Amino acid sequence: MSDDEMNIAVVGHAGVITLTRPRALNALSLHMIRAITQALQAWQNDPQVAHVIIRSSEARAFCAGGDIRAVYAAMKDGHTHLSPYFAEEYALNLMIARYPKPYTALMDGYVMGGGVGISIHGHNRVGTPAVIWAMPETAIGFMPDVGASYFLNHMPRSVGYYLGVTGARITAQEAVYCGALTHMVAQNELPQLFEALCVSDAPDGVLAPFPAGQGSGAIVEHAAEIEAIFGLAHWQDMLAQLQARAAHSTFAAETLALVQQRCPMSVAVTFEMLRAARGQSLEICLQHEVTIAEHMIARQDFIEGVRAVVVDKDNTPRWLPVDFTHITTSEVAGILAAR
């Protein structure tokens, strides 16, 4: 199968999914989600297919997220129930996590949002040093999804909470530390690695010479402070700790500035969603995220956030409520209870 968004084929021993929507940074449309799902279903019992590879046709982005523009357009047209998109995307994430054959994501450039969803749940997560990884949803009045309430909780030292709340972009080495990458390969070696994977029926052996290591970078250096701030019980405690530390910590001051740029309700909902999901299975987390996502996109913050960040790009969203002082515990609880 081949169209202007993706190419799906069997190459050697591998079922290969190539994302070919570079102008949109491979943002996942519902068509793409369905095509990937159908391919995985077909290959599950195909003896010719020993393993699966998903990759991008170009280096700028593996996948920069879901097709938020399409969701925005649908909301503007009055479609307030978009569960087919989210439900099918999250079902694909769960399928990848449970897939009986090795699933390898080859990542270069941007890996964000929905791109994280089609990679982090797989068996092998191969990145180049040019990977830029993020869950940026709080910047658009949404919340981290695609299983984020599960995988962010499994990152070390509350780093997942920091990434989910702030939407911070991290480097490939920082993504290694977080567990988002399992292997590292130089950009110029990626084509040869792809070819070697296709001719092999044992991807783990091909990838063995490319271990990711332990990871490094600013997020590792500040892990203790991140834990002290984001390991607290509630979003109000987190915010108070940030404000208290900002006067004498450059990292805390920069993080506070980042949090204050995000949608206040998204920050509060994200933190409490993560806390509520501790110890839950991926399946349960994804089920809850479907209904929380529906609730979040129905709020004016989502329309305004996408307008300001993605459509008009003026980066001046007008949030409601306008700041953290106007958020009530009952409002946050109401959104989470919608699950």
C-alpha cells in the first residue's frame, strides 16, 4: 500500500511502515492510524513477516504528533465527539505494546506526542543523536496522551511528571535516560541499519552493536531537583515548591517560567492524572485517557491553544481560567472523574 501519507510493504523478512507526510512532520491522521493498524493485523500471522519496522521517509521528523489541525478543524465545525480518532489511536498504541513480533521504531528528528505513541510502546526504540523528544500537549490546552499516564510514571525520579507538565523538549541522550530510546545509531548509519534489519529475521541481533547506554544531559544533572519538585502529592504543592526554589535555583526559575507559559488547567489536570494513574496498567491508562481527552478538547482552551500555537502561531493564547489562582480542585476533579 502506498499513498501520499505512508508506504506499507514487506521487505525481506520485515513488514515496513514508512511515514511519508513530511510537510506535516508526519502528523498522524486517522487514515494513517487505521492503515498501520490494518498492516499490523495482517502481519501478525504472516509467516513471511518476522518483525516490523516503522520509520520516516526523511530526517526532519519521525512523527511530530497527532493531526491536531484536523481535530481543531472538526471542533470548529461543531463536531464535539471525536472518540473514533482517540479511541483508534490509543487502541493502536496498545496493539504495539502487545504485538507478538518484534516492533522496531527507527527515529530521527522530532518525536513528539503521537510519534511517541507509535514508538515508545514497541520492543526496539532506535534513535539518532538528532532526536528531539517531547510530550508538548500542555502548550495547546490538552494533556499528554497515547499512554503517557503509564509511561511517564515509569520514568526515573519523577522526570516523567516534569516532561508531561512542562512539555519540555529533550535530547536523544536525555531520552535514553528516560527509557524512551533503547538503541542509538549515527544518522549516516541509519540507512544501512534499515537494510540489515530487513534481510534478517532476528532484529535483536542486528541491533546488539548499537546499545543506547545510560543517557546524559541536563535532565540527568537536575534529576534530584526534579524529583524534589515533581514528586509531590498535588499540582499545588509542585507549583509552590517551584516558586520557593526559583529565587535561588536557575533550573527552578526556568522551569517555573515554562510552566507559566502552559495552559493552567492542562498543567493541573496533567499532574493529577499522572498521580491517579500510578500503578495502573497501560490498558487502563489508555481507557481513561480517551474520556479525559474528550473532556479536554471540549474546553475552549484547546481551540485557543491550537489556534495560538499551531494555526496562527502568534503564541499568545488566552486561557480560561487565565492563571493558576483561578483553578479549583473541584474543576480538576470533575475532568478526571469524567473518565
